[in-house]
Amino acid sequence: MSDPTRDSLTRDDVAHLASLARIDLSEAELDHLAGELAVILESVATVSSAPIEDVEPMSHPMPLVNVTRPDEVRPSLSPDQALAMAPDAEEQRFSVPRILAED
Amino acid sequence: MTSSDLIRRTAAELADLLTAGEVSSRELTEAHLERVSAVDERIHAYLHVDAEGALAAAADVDRRRAAGESLPAAAGVPIAVKDVLTTKGLPTTCGSRILEGWIPPYDATVVRRLKEAGLPILGKTNMDEFAMGSSTEHSAYGPTRNPWDLERIPGGSGGGSAAAVGSFQAPWAIGTDTGGSIRQPAAVTGTVGTKPTYGGVSRYGLVALASSLDQAGPCTRTVLDAALLHEIIGGHDPMDSTSIADPLPPVVEAARRADVSGMRIGIVRELTGEGFQAGVQQRFDEAVAHLVDAGAEVVEVSCPSFTYALATYYLILPSEASSNLAKFDAMRYGMRVWPEGAPDASAEQVMAATRDAGFGDEVKRRIILGTYALSSGYYDAYYGSAQKVRRLIANEFAAAFTRADVLISPTAPTTAFRFGDKLDDPMAMYLNDIATIPANLAGLPGISVPSGLAPEDGLPTGFQVLAPAMADDRLYAVGAALEARLLAEWAAPLLDGAPDVTSLPMPAAATKEDAR
């Protein structure tokens, strides 16, 4: 994966990207996606051939400015509302699978 | 007035009937709910119908009107809302399994404004999963069918809203447009759709696909209705940091005046001709002739960087989407799936298993693509280059608008295609949005209005108008002028020529759970 504009994604690359994106893709999905992404990448890589030298990147349609509001308390969700759609809740908290390994 | 008469009226006419006391909101809402019962098994425009909530809202408007209260002009005219906007107490799935059964605890600002305007919400409309698609075939709950031909796509991602309006299951609807998801469905269903200026309509409560591109807007059957709805939902919102503080341009007045005399309309060379279906191009050329006849002046403009727009979009959108969709982590809301045979799985493993089970193919494809485009060592070549081309495209728009007041093109390169035609060829699917994407990249407003039926297949074609930021009123001036001339030529609205949906045979796989 040295020259990003020319080489294409391998199946191993897709597996690595899927792990970064936290998607547990099946073997069949990896086979399928590697082929499709290669075609898409070849097409989108054309952006680097546009006359973009010395062009300022544009991240947003309008200049972004920070917006603040007065620091006043206003109504917000109750704990019950916030937890109502949680997959699991316990003692007014989101209950989640273990974060750390046992050892 | 029978309910079948009522549902074919425009929203503006219905508002007048309500104000005059000739019909109640309850009657109107019931008429539309009856229509949904009669045809939506075939169309599948709705993911969720809220008969009880809509009738309660209608009864409230009727009570307030009877009490002599002064109400907003359209109070009592029901509406459908794309399932990507949060609705307090009503399911919001974004067409995804990962949000199946999710009921948001708050309203999007757009939804709040609909409620404040007294518009009963009929239900939530179908869409490609997280708005990724141009056909609604990527909805986890099965596709929506085009009212003109049940074997064809209604466009996407907002095919549900366009088909609901086009099959008279709602007088009007809300859509969202990230690369054409309001305009392209409008084009292929013979309806009207506007993507407002970026920042013109609040994104608060709009489940983000690509935050720098997303914009909610109206889906309607007439240009005036679109302007009326635009005015209801538009304007500054302190809950959205990208919301524009300036007042909305006079969109309704522009739609009513329908005046294009002396206006310079620019044909974008890169968005016509090659790659556009013959009948689409023919109806576009005829529409141009109508506008010239109405007093507009035609100029030709060239925007060479538009040839890179599709590639630019398919780097910027997946990059933003991969980041935005990281919040679906199985921890606080939505689906949670444990990896098989691993009761002691970690949070990370549960997240990965959930996202595999909860996301469809197109969503996975774009998240992986975005993850790649943003990864170290590739960022400059992909995302970085795309951001620079985005600037070139915005600059070329700015230059074009020194020579023309509006720019025009066909909305979509073809009429509605058959289900499955482009499902296995992502690049072919992406080409549907070739003419609509540039406006999203630059944050400009655009409208699609029906331009007729393509002679070769008898299916609707769309005419697109683009304007400078915060000049949304020009879209409505041009759209309404064209609409008036075409209506005079056709002697009846285009949708009057659509088949009677109830008489069409039930499609082979039109049930709601047939997708997978």
C-alpha cells in the first residue's frame, strides 16, 4: 500500500479497515467488498489528477464559526428518558459489556 | 367533496378549504389514512403510520379553529416525514435494522416546526439505509415502488417521501438531500423537491449522514406547495451551529409571481448531452424553450471541475459518514448483538458484531471506504484532494453565477430504472446523482420540477434549477414559471397521467418484510 493512487485494496486491507471501523465482516463479505471497493477506489482516485495545486481545501460550504449560548440551565432529558432505549440499564446507568480483559 | 377528490388537491388548496371551513383537518387526515390503507401495500412509501397521533393533532387544530383561534395558514394539512428525522414518541429507524424500534426522546427542529404549524404527521417514510442510495433498494425494510410503474425504483434516498406525495398518500412530505435525495426522487416520480441552501433549514434532529452536505427540504406536487413548506421549516435555529441567522429569502412570493423576465439562465455544459437519456434531454430542451418564451435569456456556462464532482463526493461523504456512524456502538441505544458463543465478549466485540448484523451492504461499503480515505498515509491523496476539488467546484459555481442568475440541467440522467438493475454495480448507482451532487458540495440550493414524460418509456423526467446560496427564491420563480407553462401545454397536472395504483397488479414481492 505504498502509492495510494495506484494500488488497490487487498482482502487483508479490507479486513484491517473493518476491524478499525468495528464491523465484524464475514469471510463472504470480505471477498465481495474487496472487489467492489477496488472498482470504487479506482474511480474516486481521479480527484488527485484535478488541477488542485495551491488550492485551499474546503471542508464546509460556509466558514465555520463557533457558536455559544448563555450559560443557563435549561430542560434536558430525565434519566428515565435517556435510558428508555438503552439495550441494557442498571441503577440509572447504561449497562455495557466488559471494557477490560479479565487478566 | 369525496375523499378521493380531497387527496388530489394541492396543500395550498387544502389550506384554503380549511380556512374557509369547507373541510376539517380530521376529514383530510382520515382521507389520507384511507388512501394509505388502499395503496401502500403496493407502494410501501411508509415505514410507520401514526393514525392515532395524526388524528389527535387534526382534532386539536379543528378545536382551535372552531374556538376562533388565529392559526398558521396551513394548520390542519397533514404531512409525511422521512424516517431520518427524529420524532418524539414515534419510531425513527433511518431505514436501518440497527435502529429498529428506536423511539427518540426528542423532536427534530423541522418536526417541531411542523407541529407548531399545526400539521398532523401521518407517518414516517421509507428510505435507503441512513440515506445511502438512489433507489430505496438499500432500505432494510424493503424497497418503495414507483407509483408510475411498480417494477421500478422511486429514486432515493427519499423514495418514500416522493412516492407518498406522488401516489396521493400525503399532500406533502419532508425529505433530506445529501447528494440529490430530494431532487432525484422528485424527478423520477413526477413530483417537486427542493434542497434549500445549506444552513437554511435546521439539521438538529436530522440523523447525520454527511454533516457538511445534509439538508432537509420539501417534497410536494407543486412549486407553490414547496415554497409554503420551505417557509414553515426554514430559518435560523440556535440548536444547529451551521444554521444561517439571516432571514429566509421570499420563497412564497417568488413562487406566486413566477416571473423570469430578464432572468439569465445558464445551461451547464458538463451537465447536459452525453450520458443523459434522449427523452430526458428532449424534455429539458423543451423546458428551456418555455423559459425563453417567458422572457428568460439563455447563456451557456462551463464548469470543468464538475467532471470530478462524483469522485469528490464519494470521498467526502464516506469520510464524514464513517465518523458520524461511529455512534452506533450498541451501548446507549439501538441494537445490541453478542458474538455467537461468546457470553463474555468485550464491548468492542459486541460493537463489531452489532454493526455487522445491524448495517446493510451499502452502509458497510461506505464506512470502510471512508475509514480508508481518512487513514494515515492516504488522507492527503484521498480526503485532502477531494477537499481541494470541492473548493474548485465552489469557485466555478461562483464564476458561473456572475454570468447567470440561475443554472439549469436535467435533474437525473435517466428515468426510473428497474429494481435490481444497478444493485450490483455501485458506480452505476452513484451516477444517478451526477447532476445533483455539485450543489451539495458547494452548499447551494436546488429544485427539481417535472418536465414531462420521456417519449421512449413514458416515465417522468425532471428539470433542475440551481441558485446562489440564500437565493432560494430564484428556484421558485423559475420552477413556478416553467410549471405554469407546462400545465397550460398539458392541460392537466403530470400526475393525472399516472396509472391508478389500486388497479395495478400486486407486485411479486411487495410485502413489507421481503427485503432480505
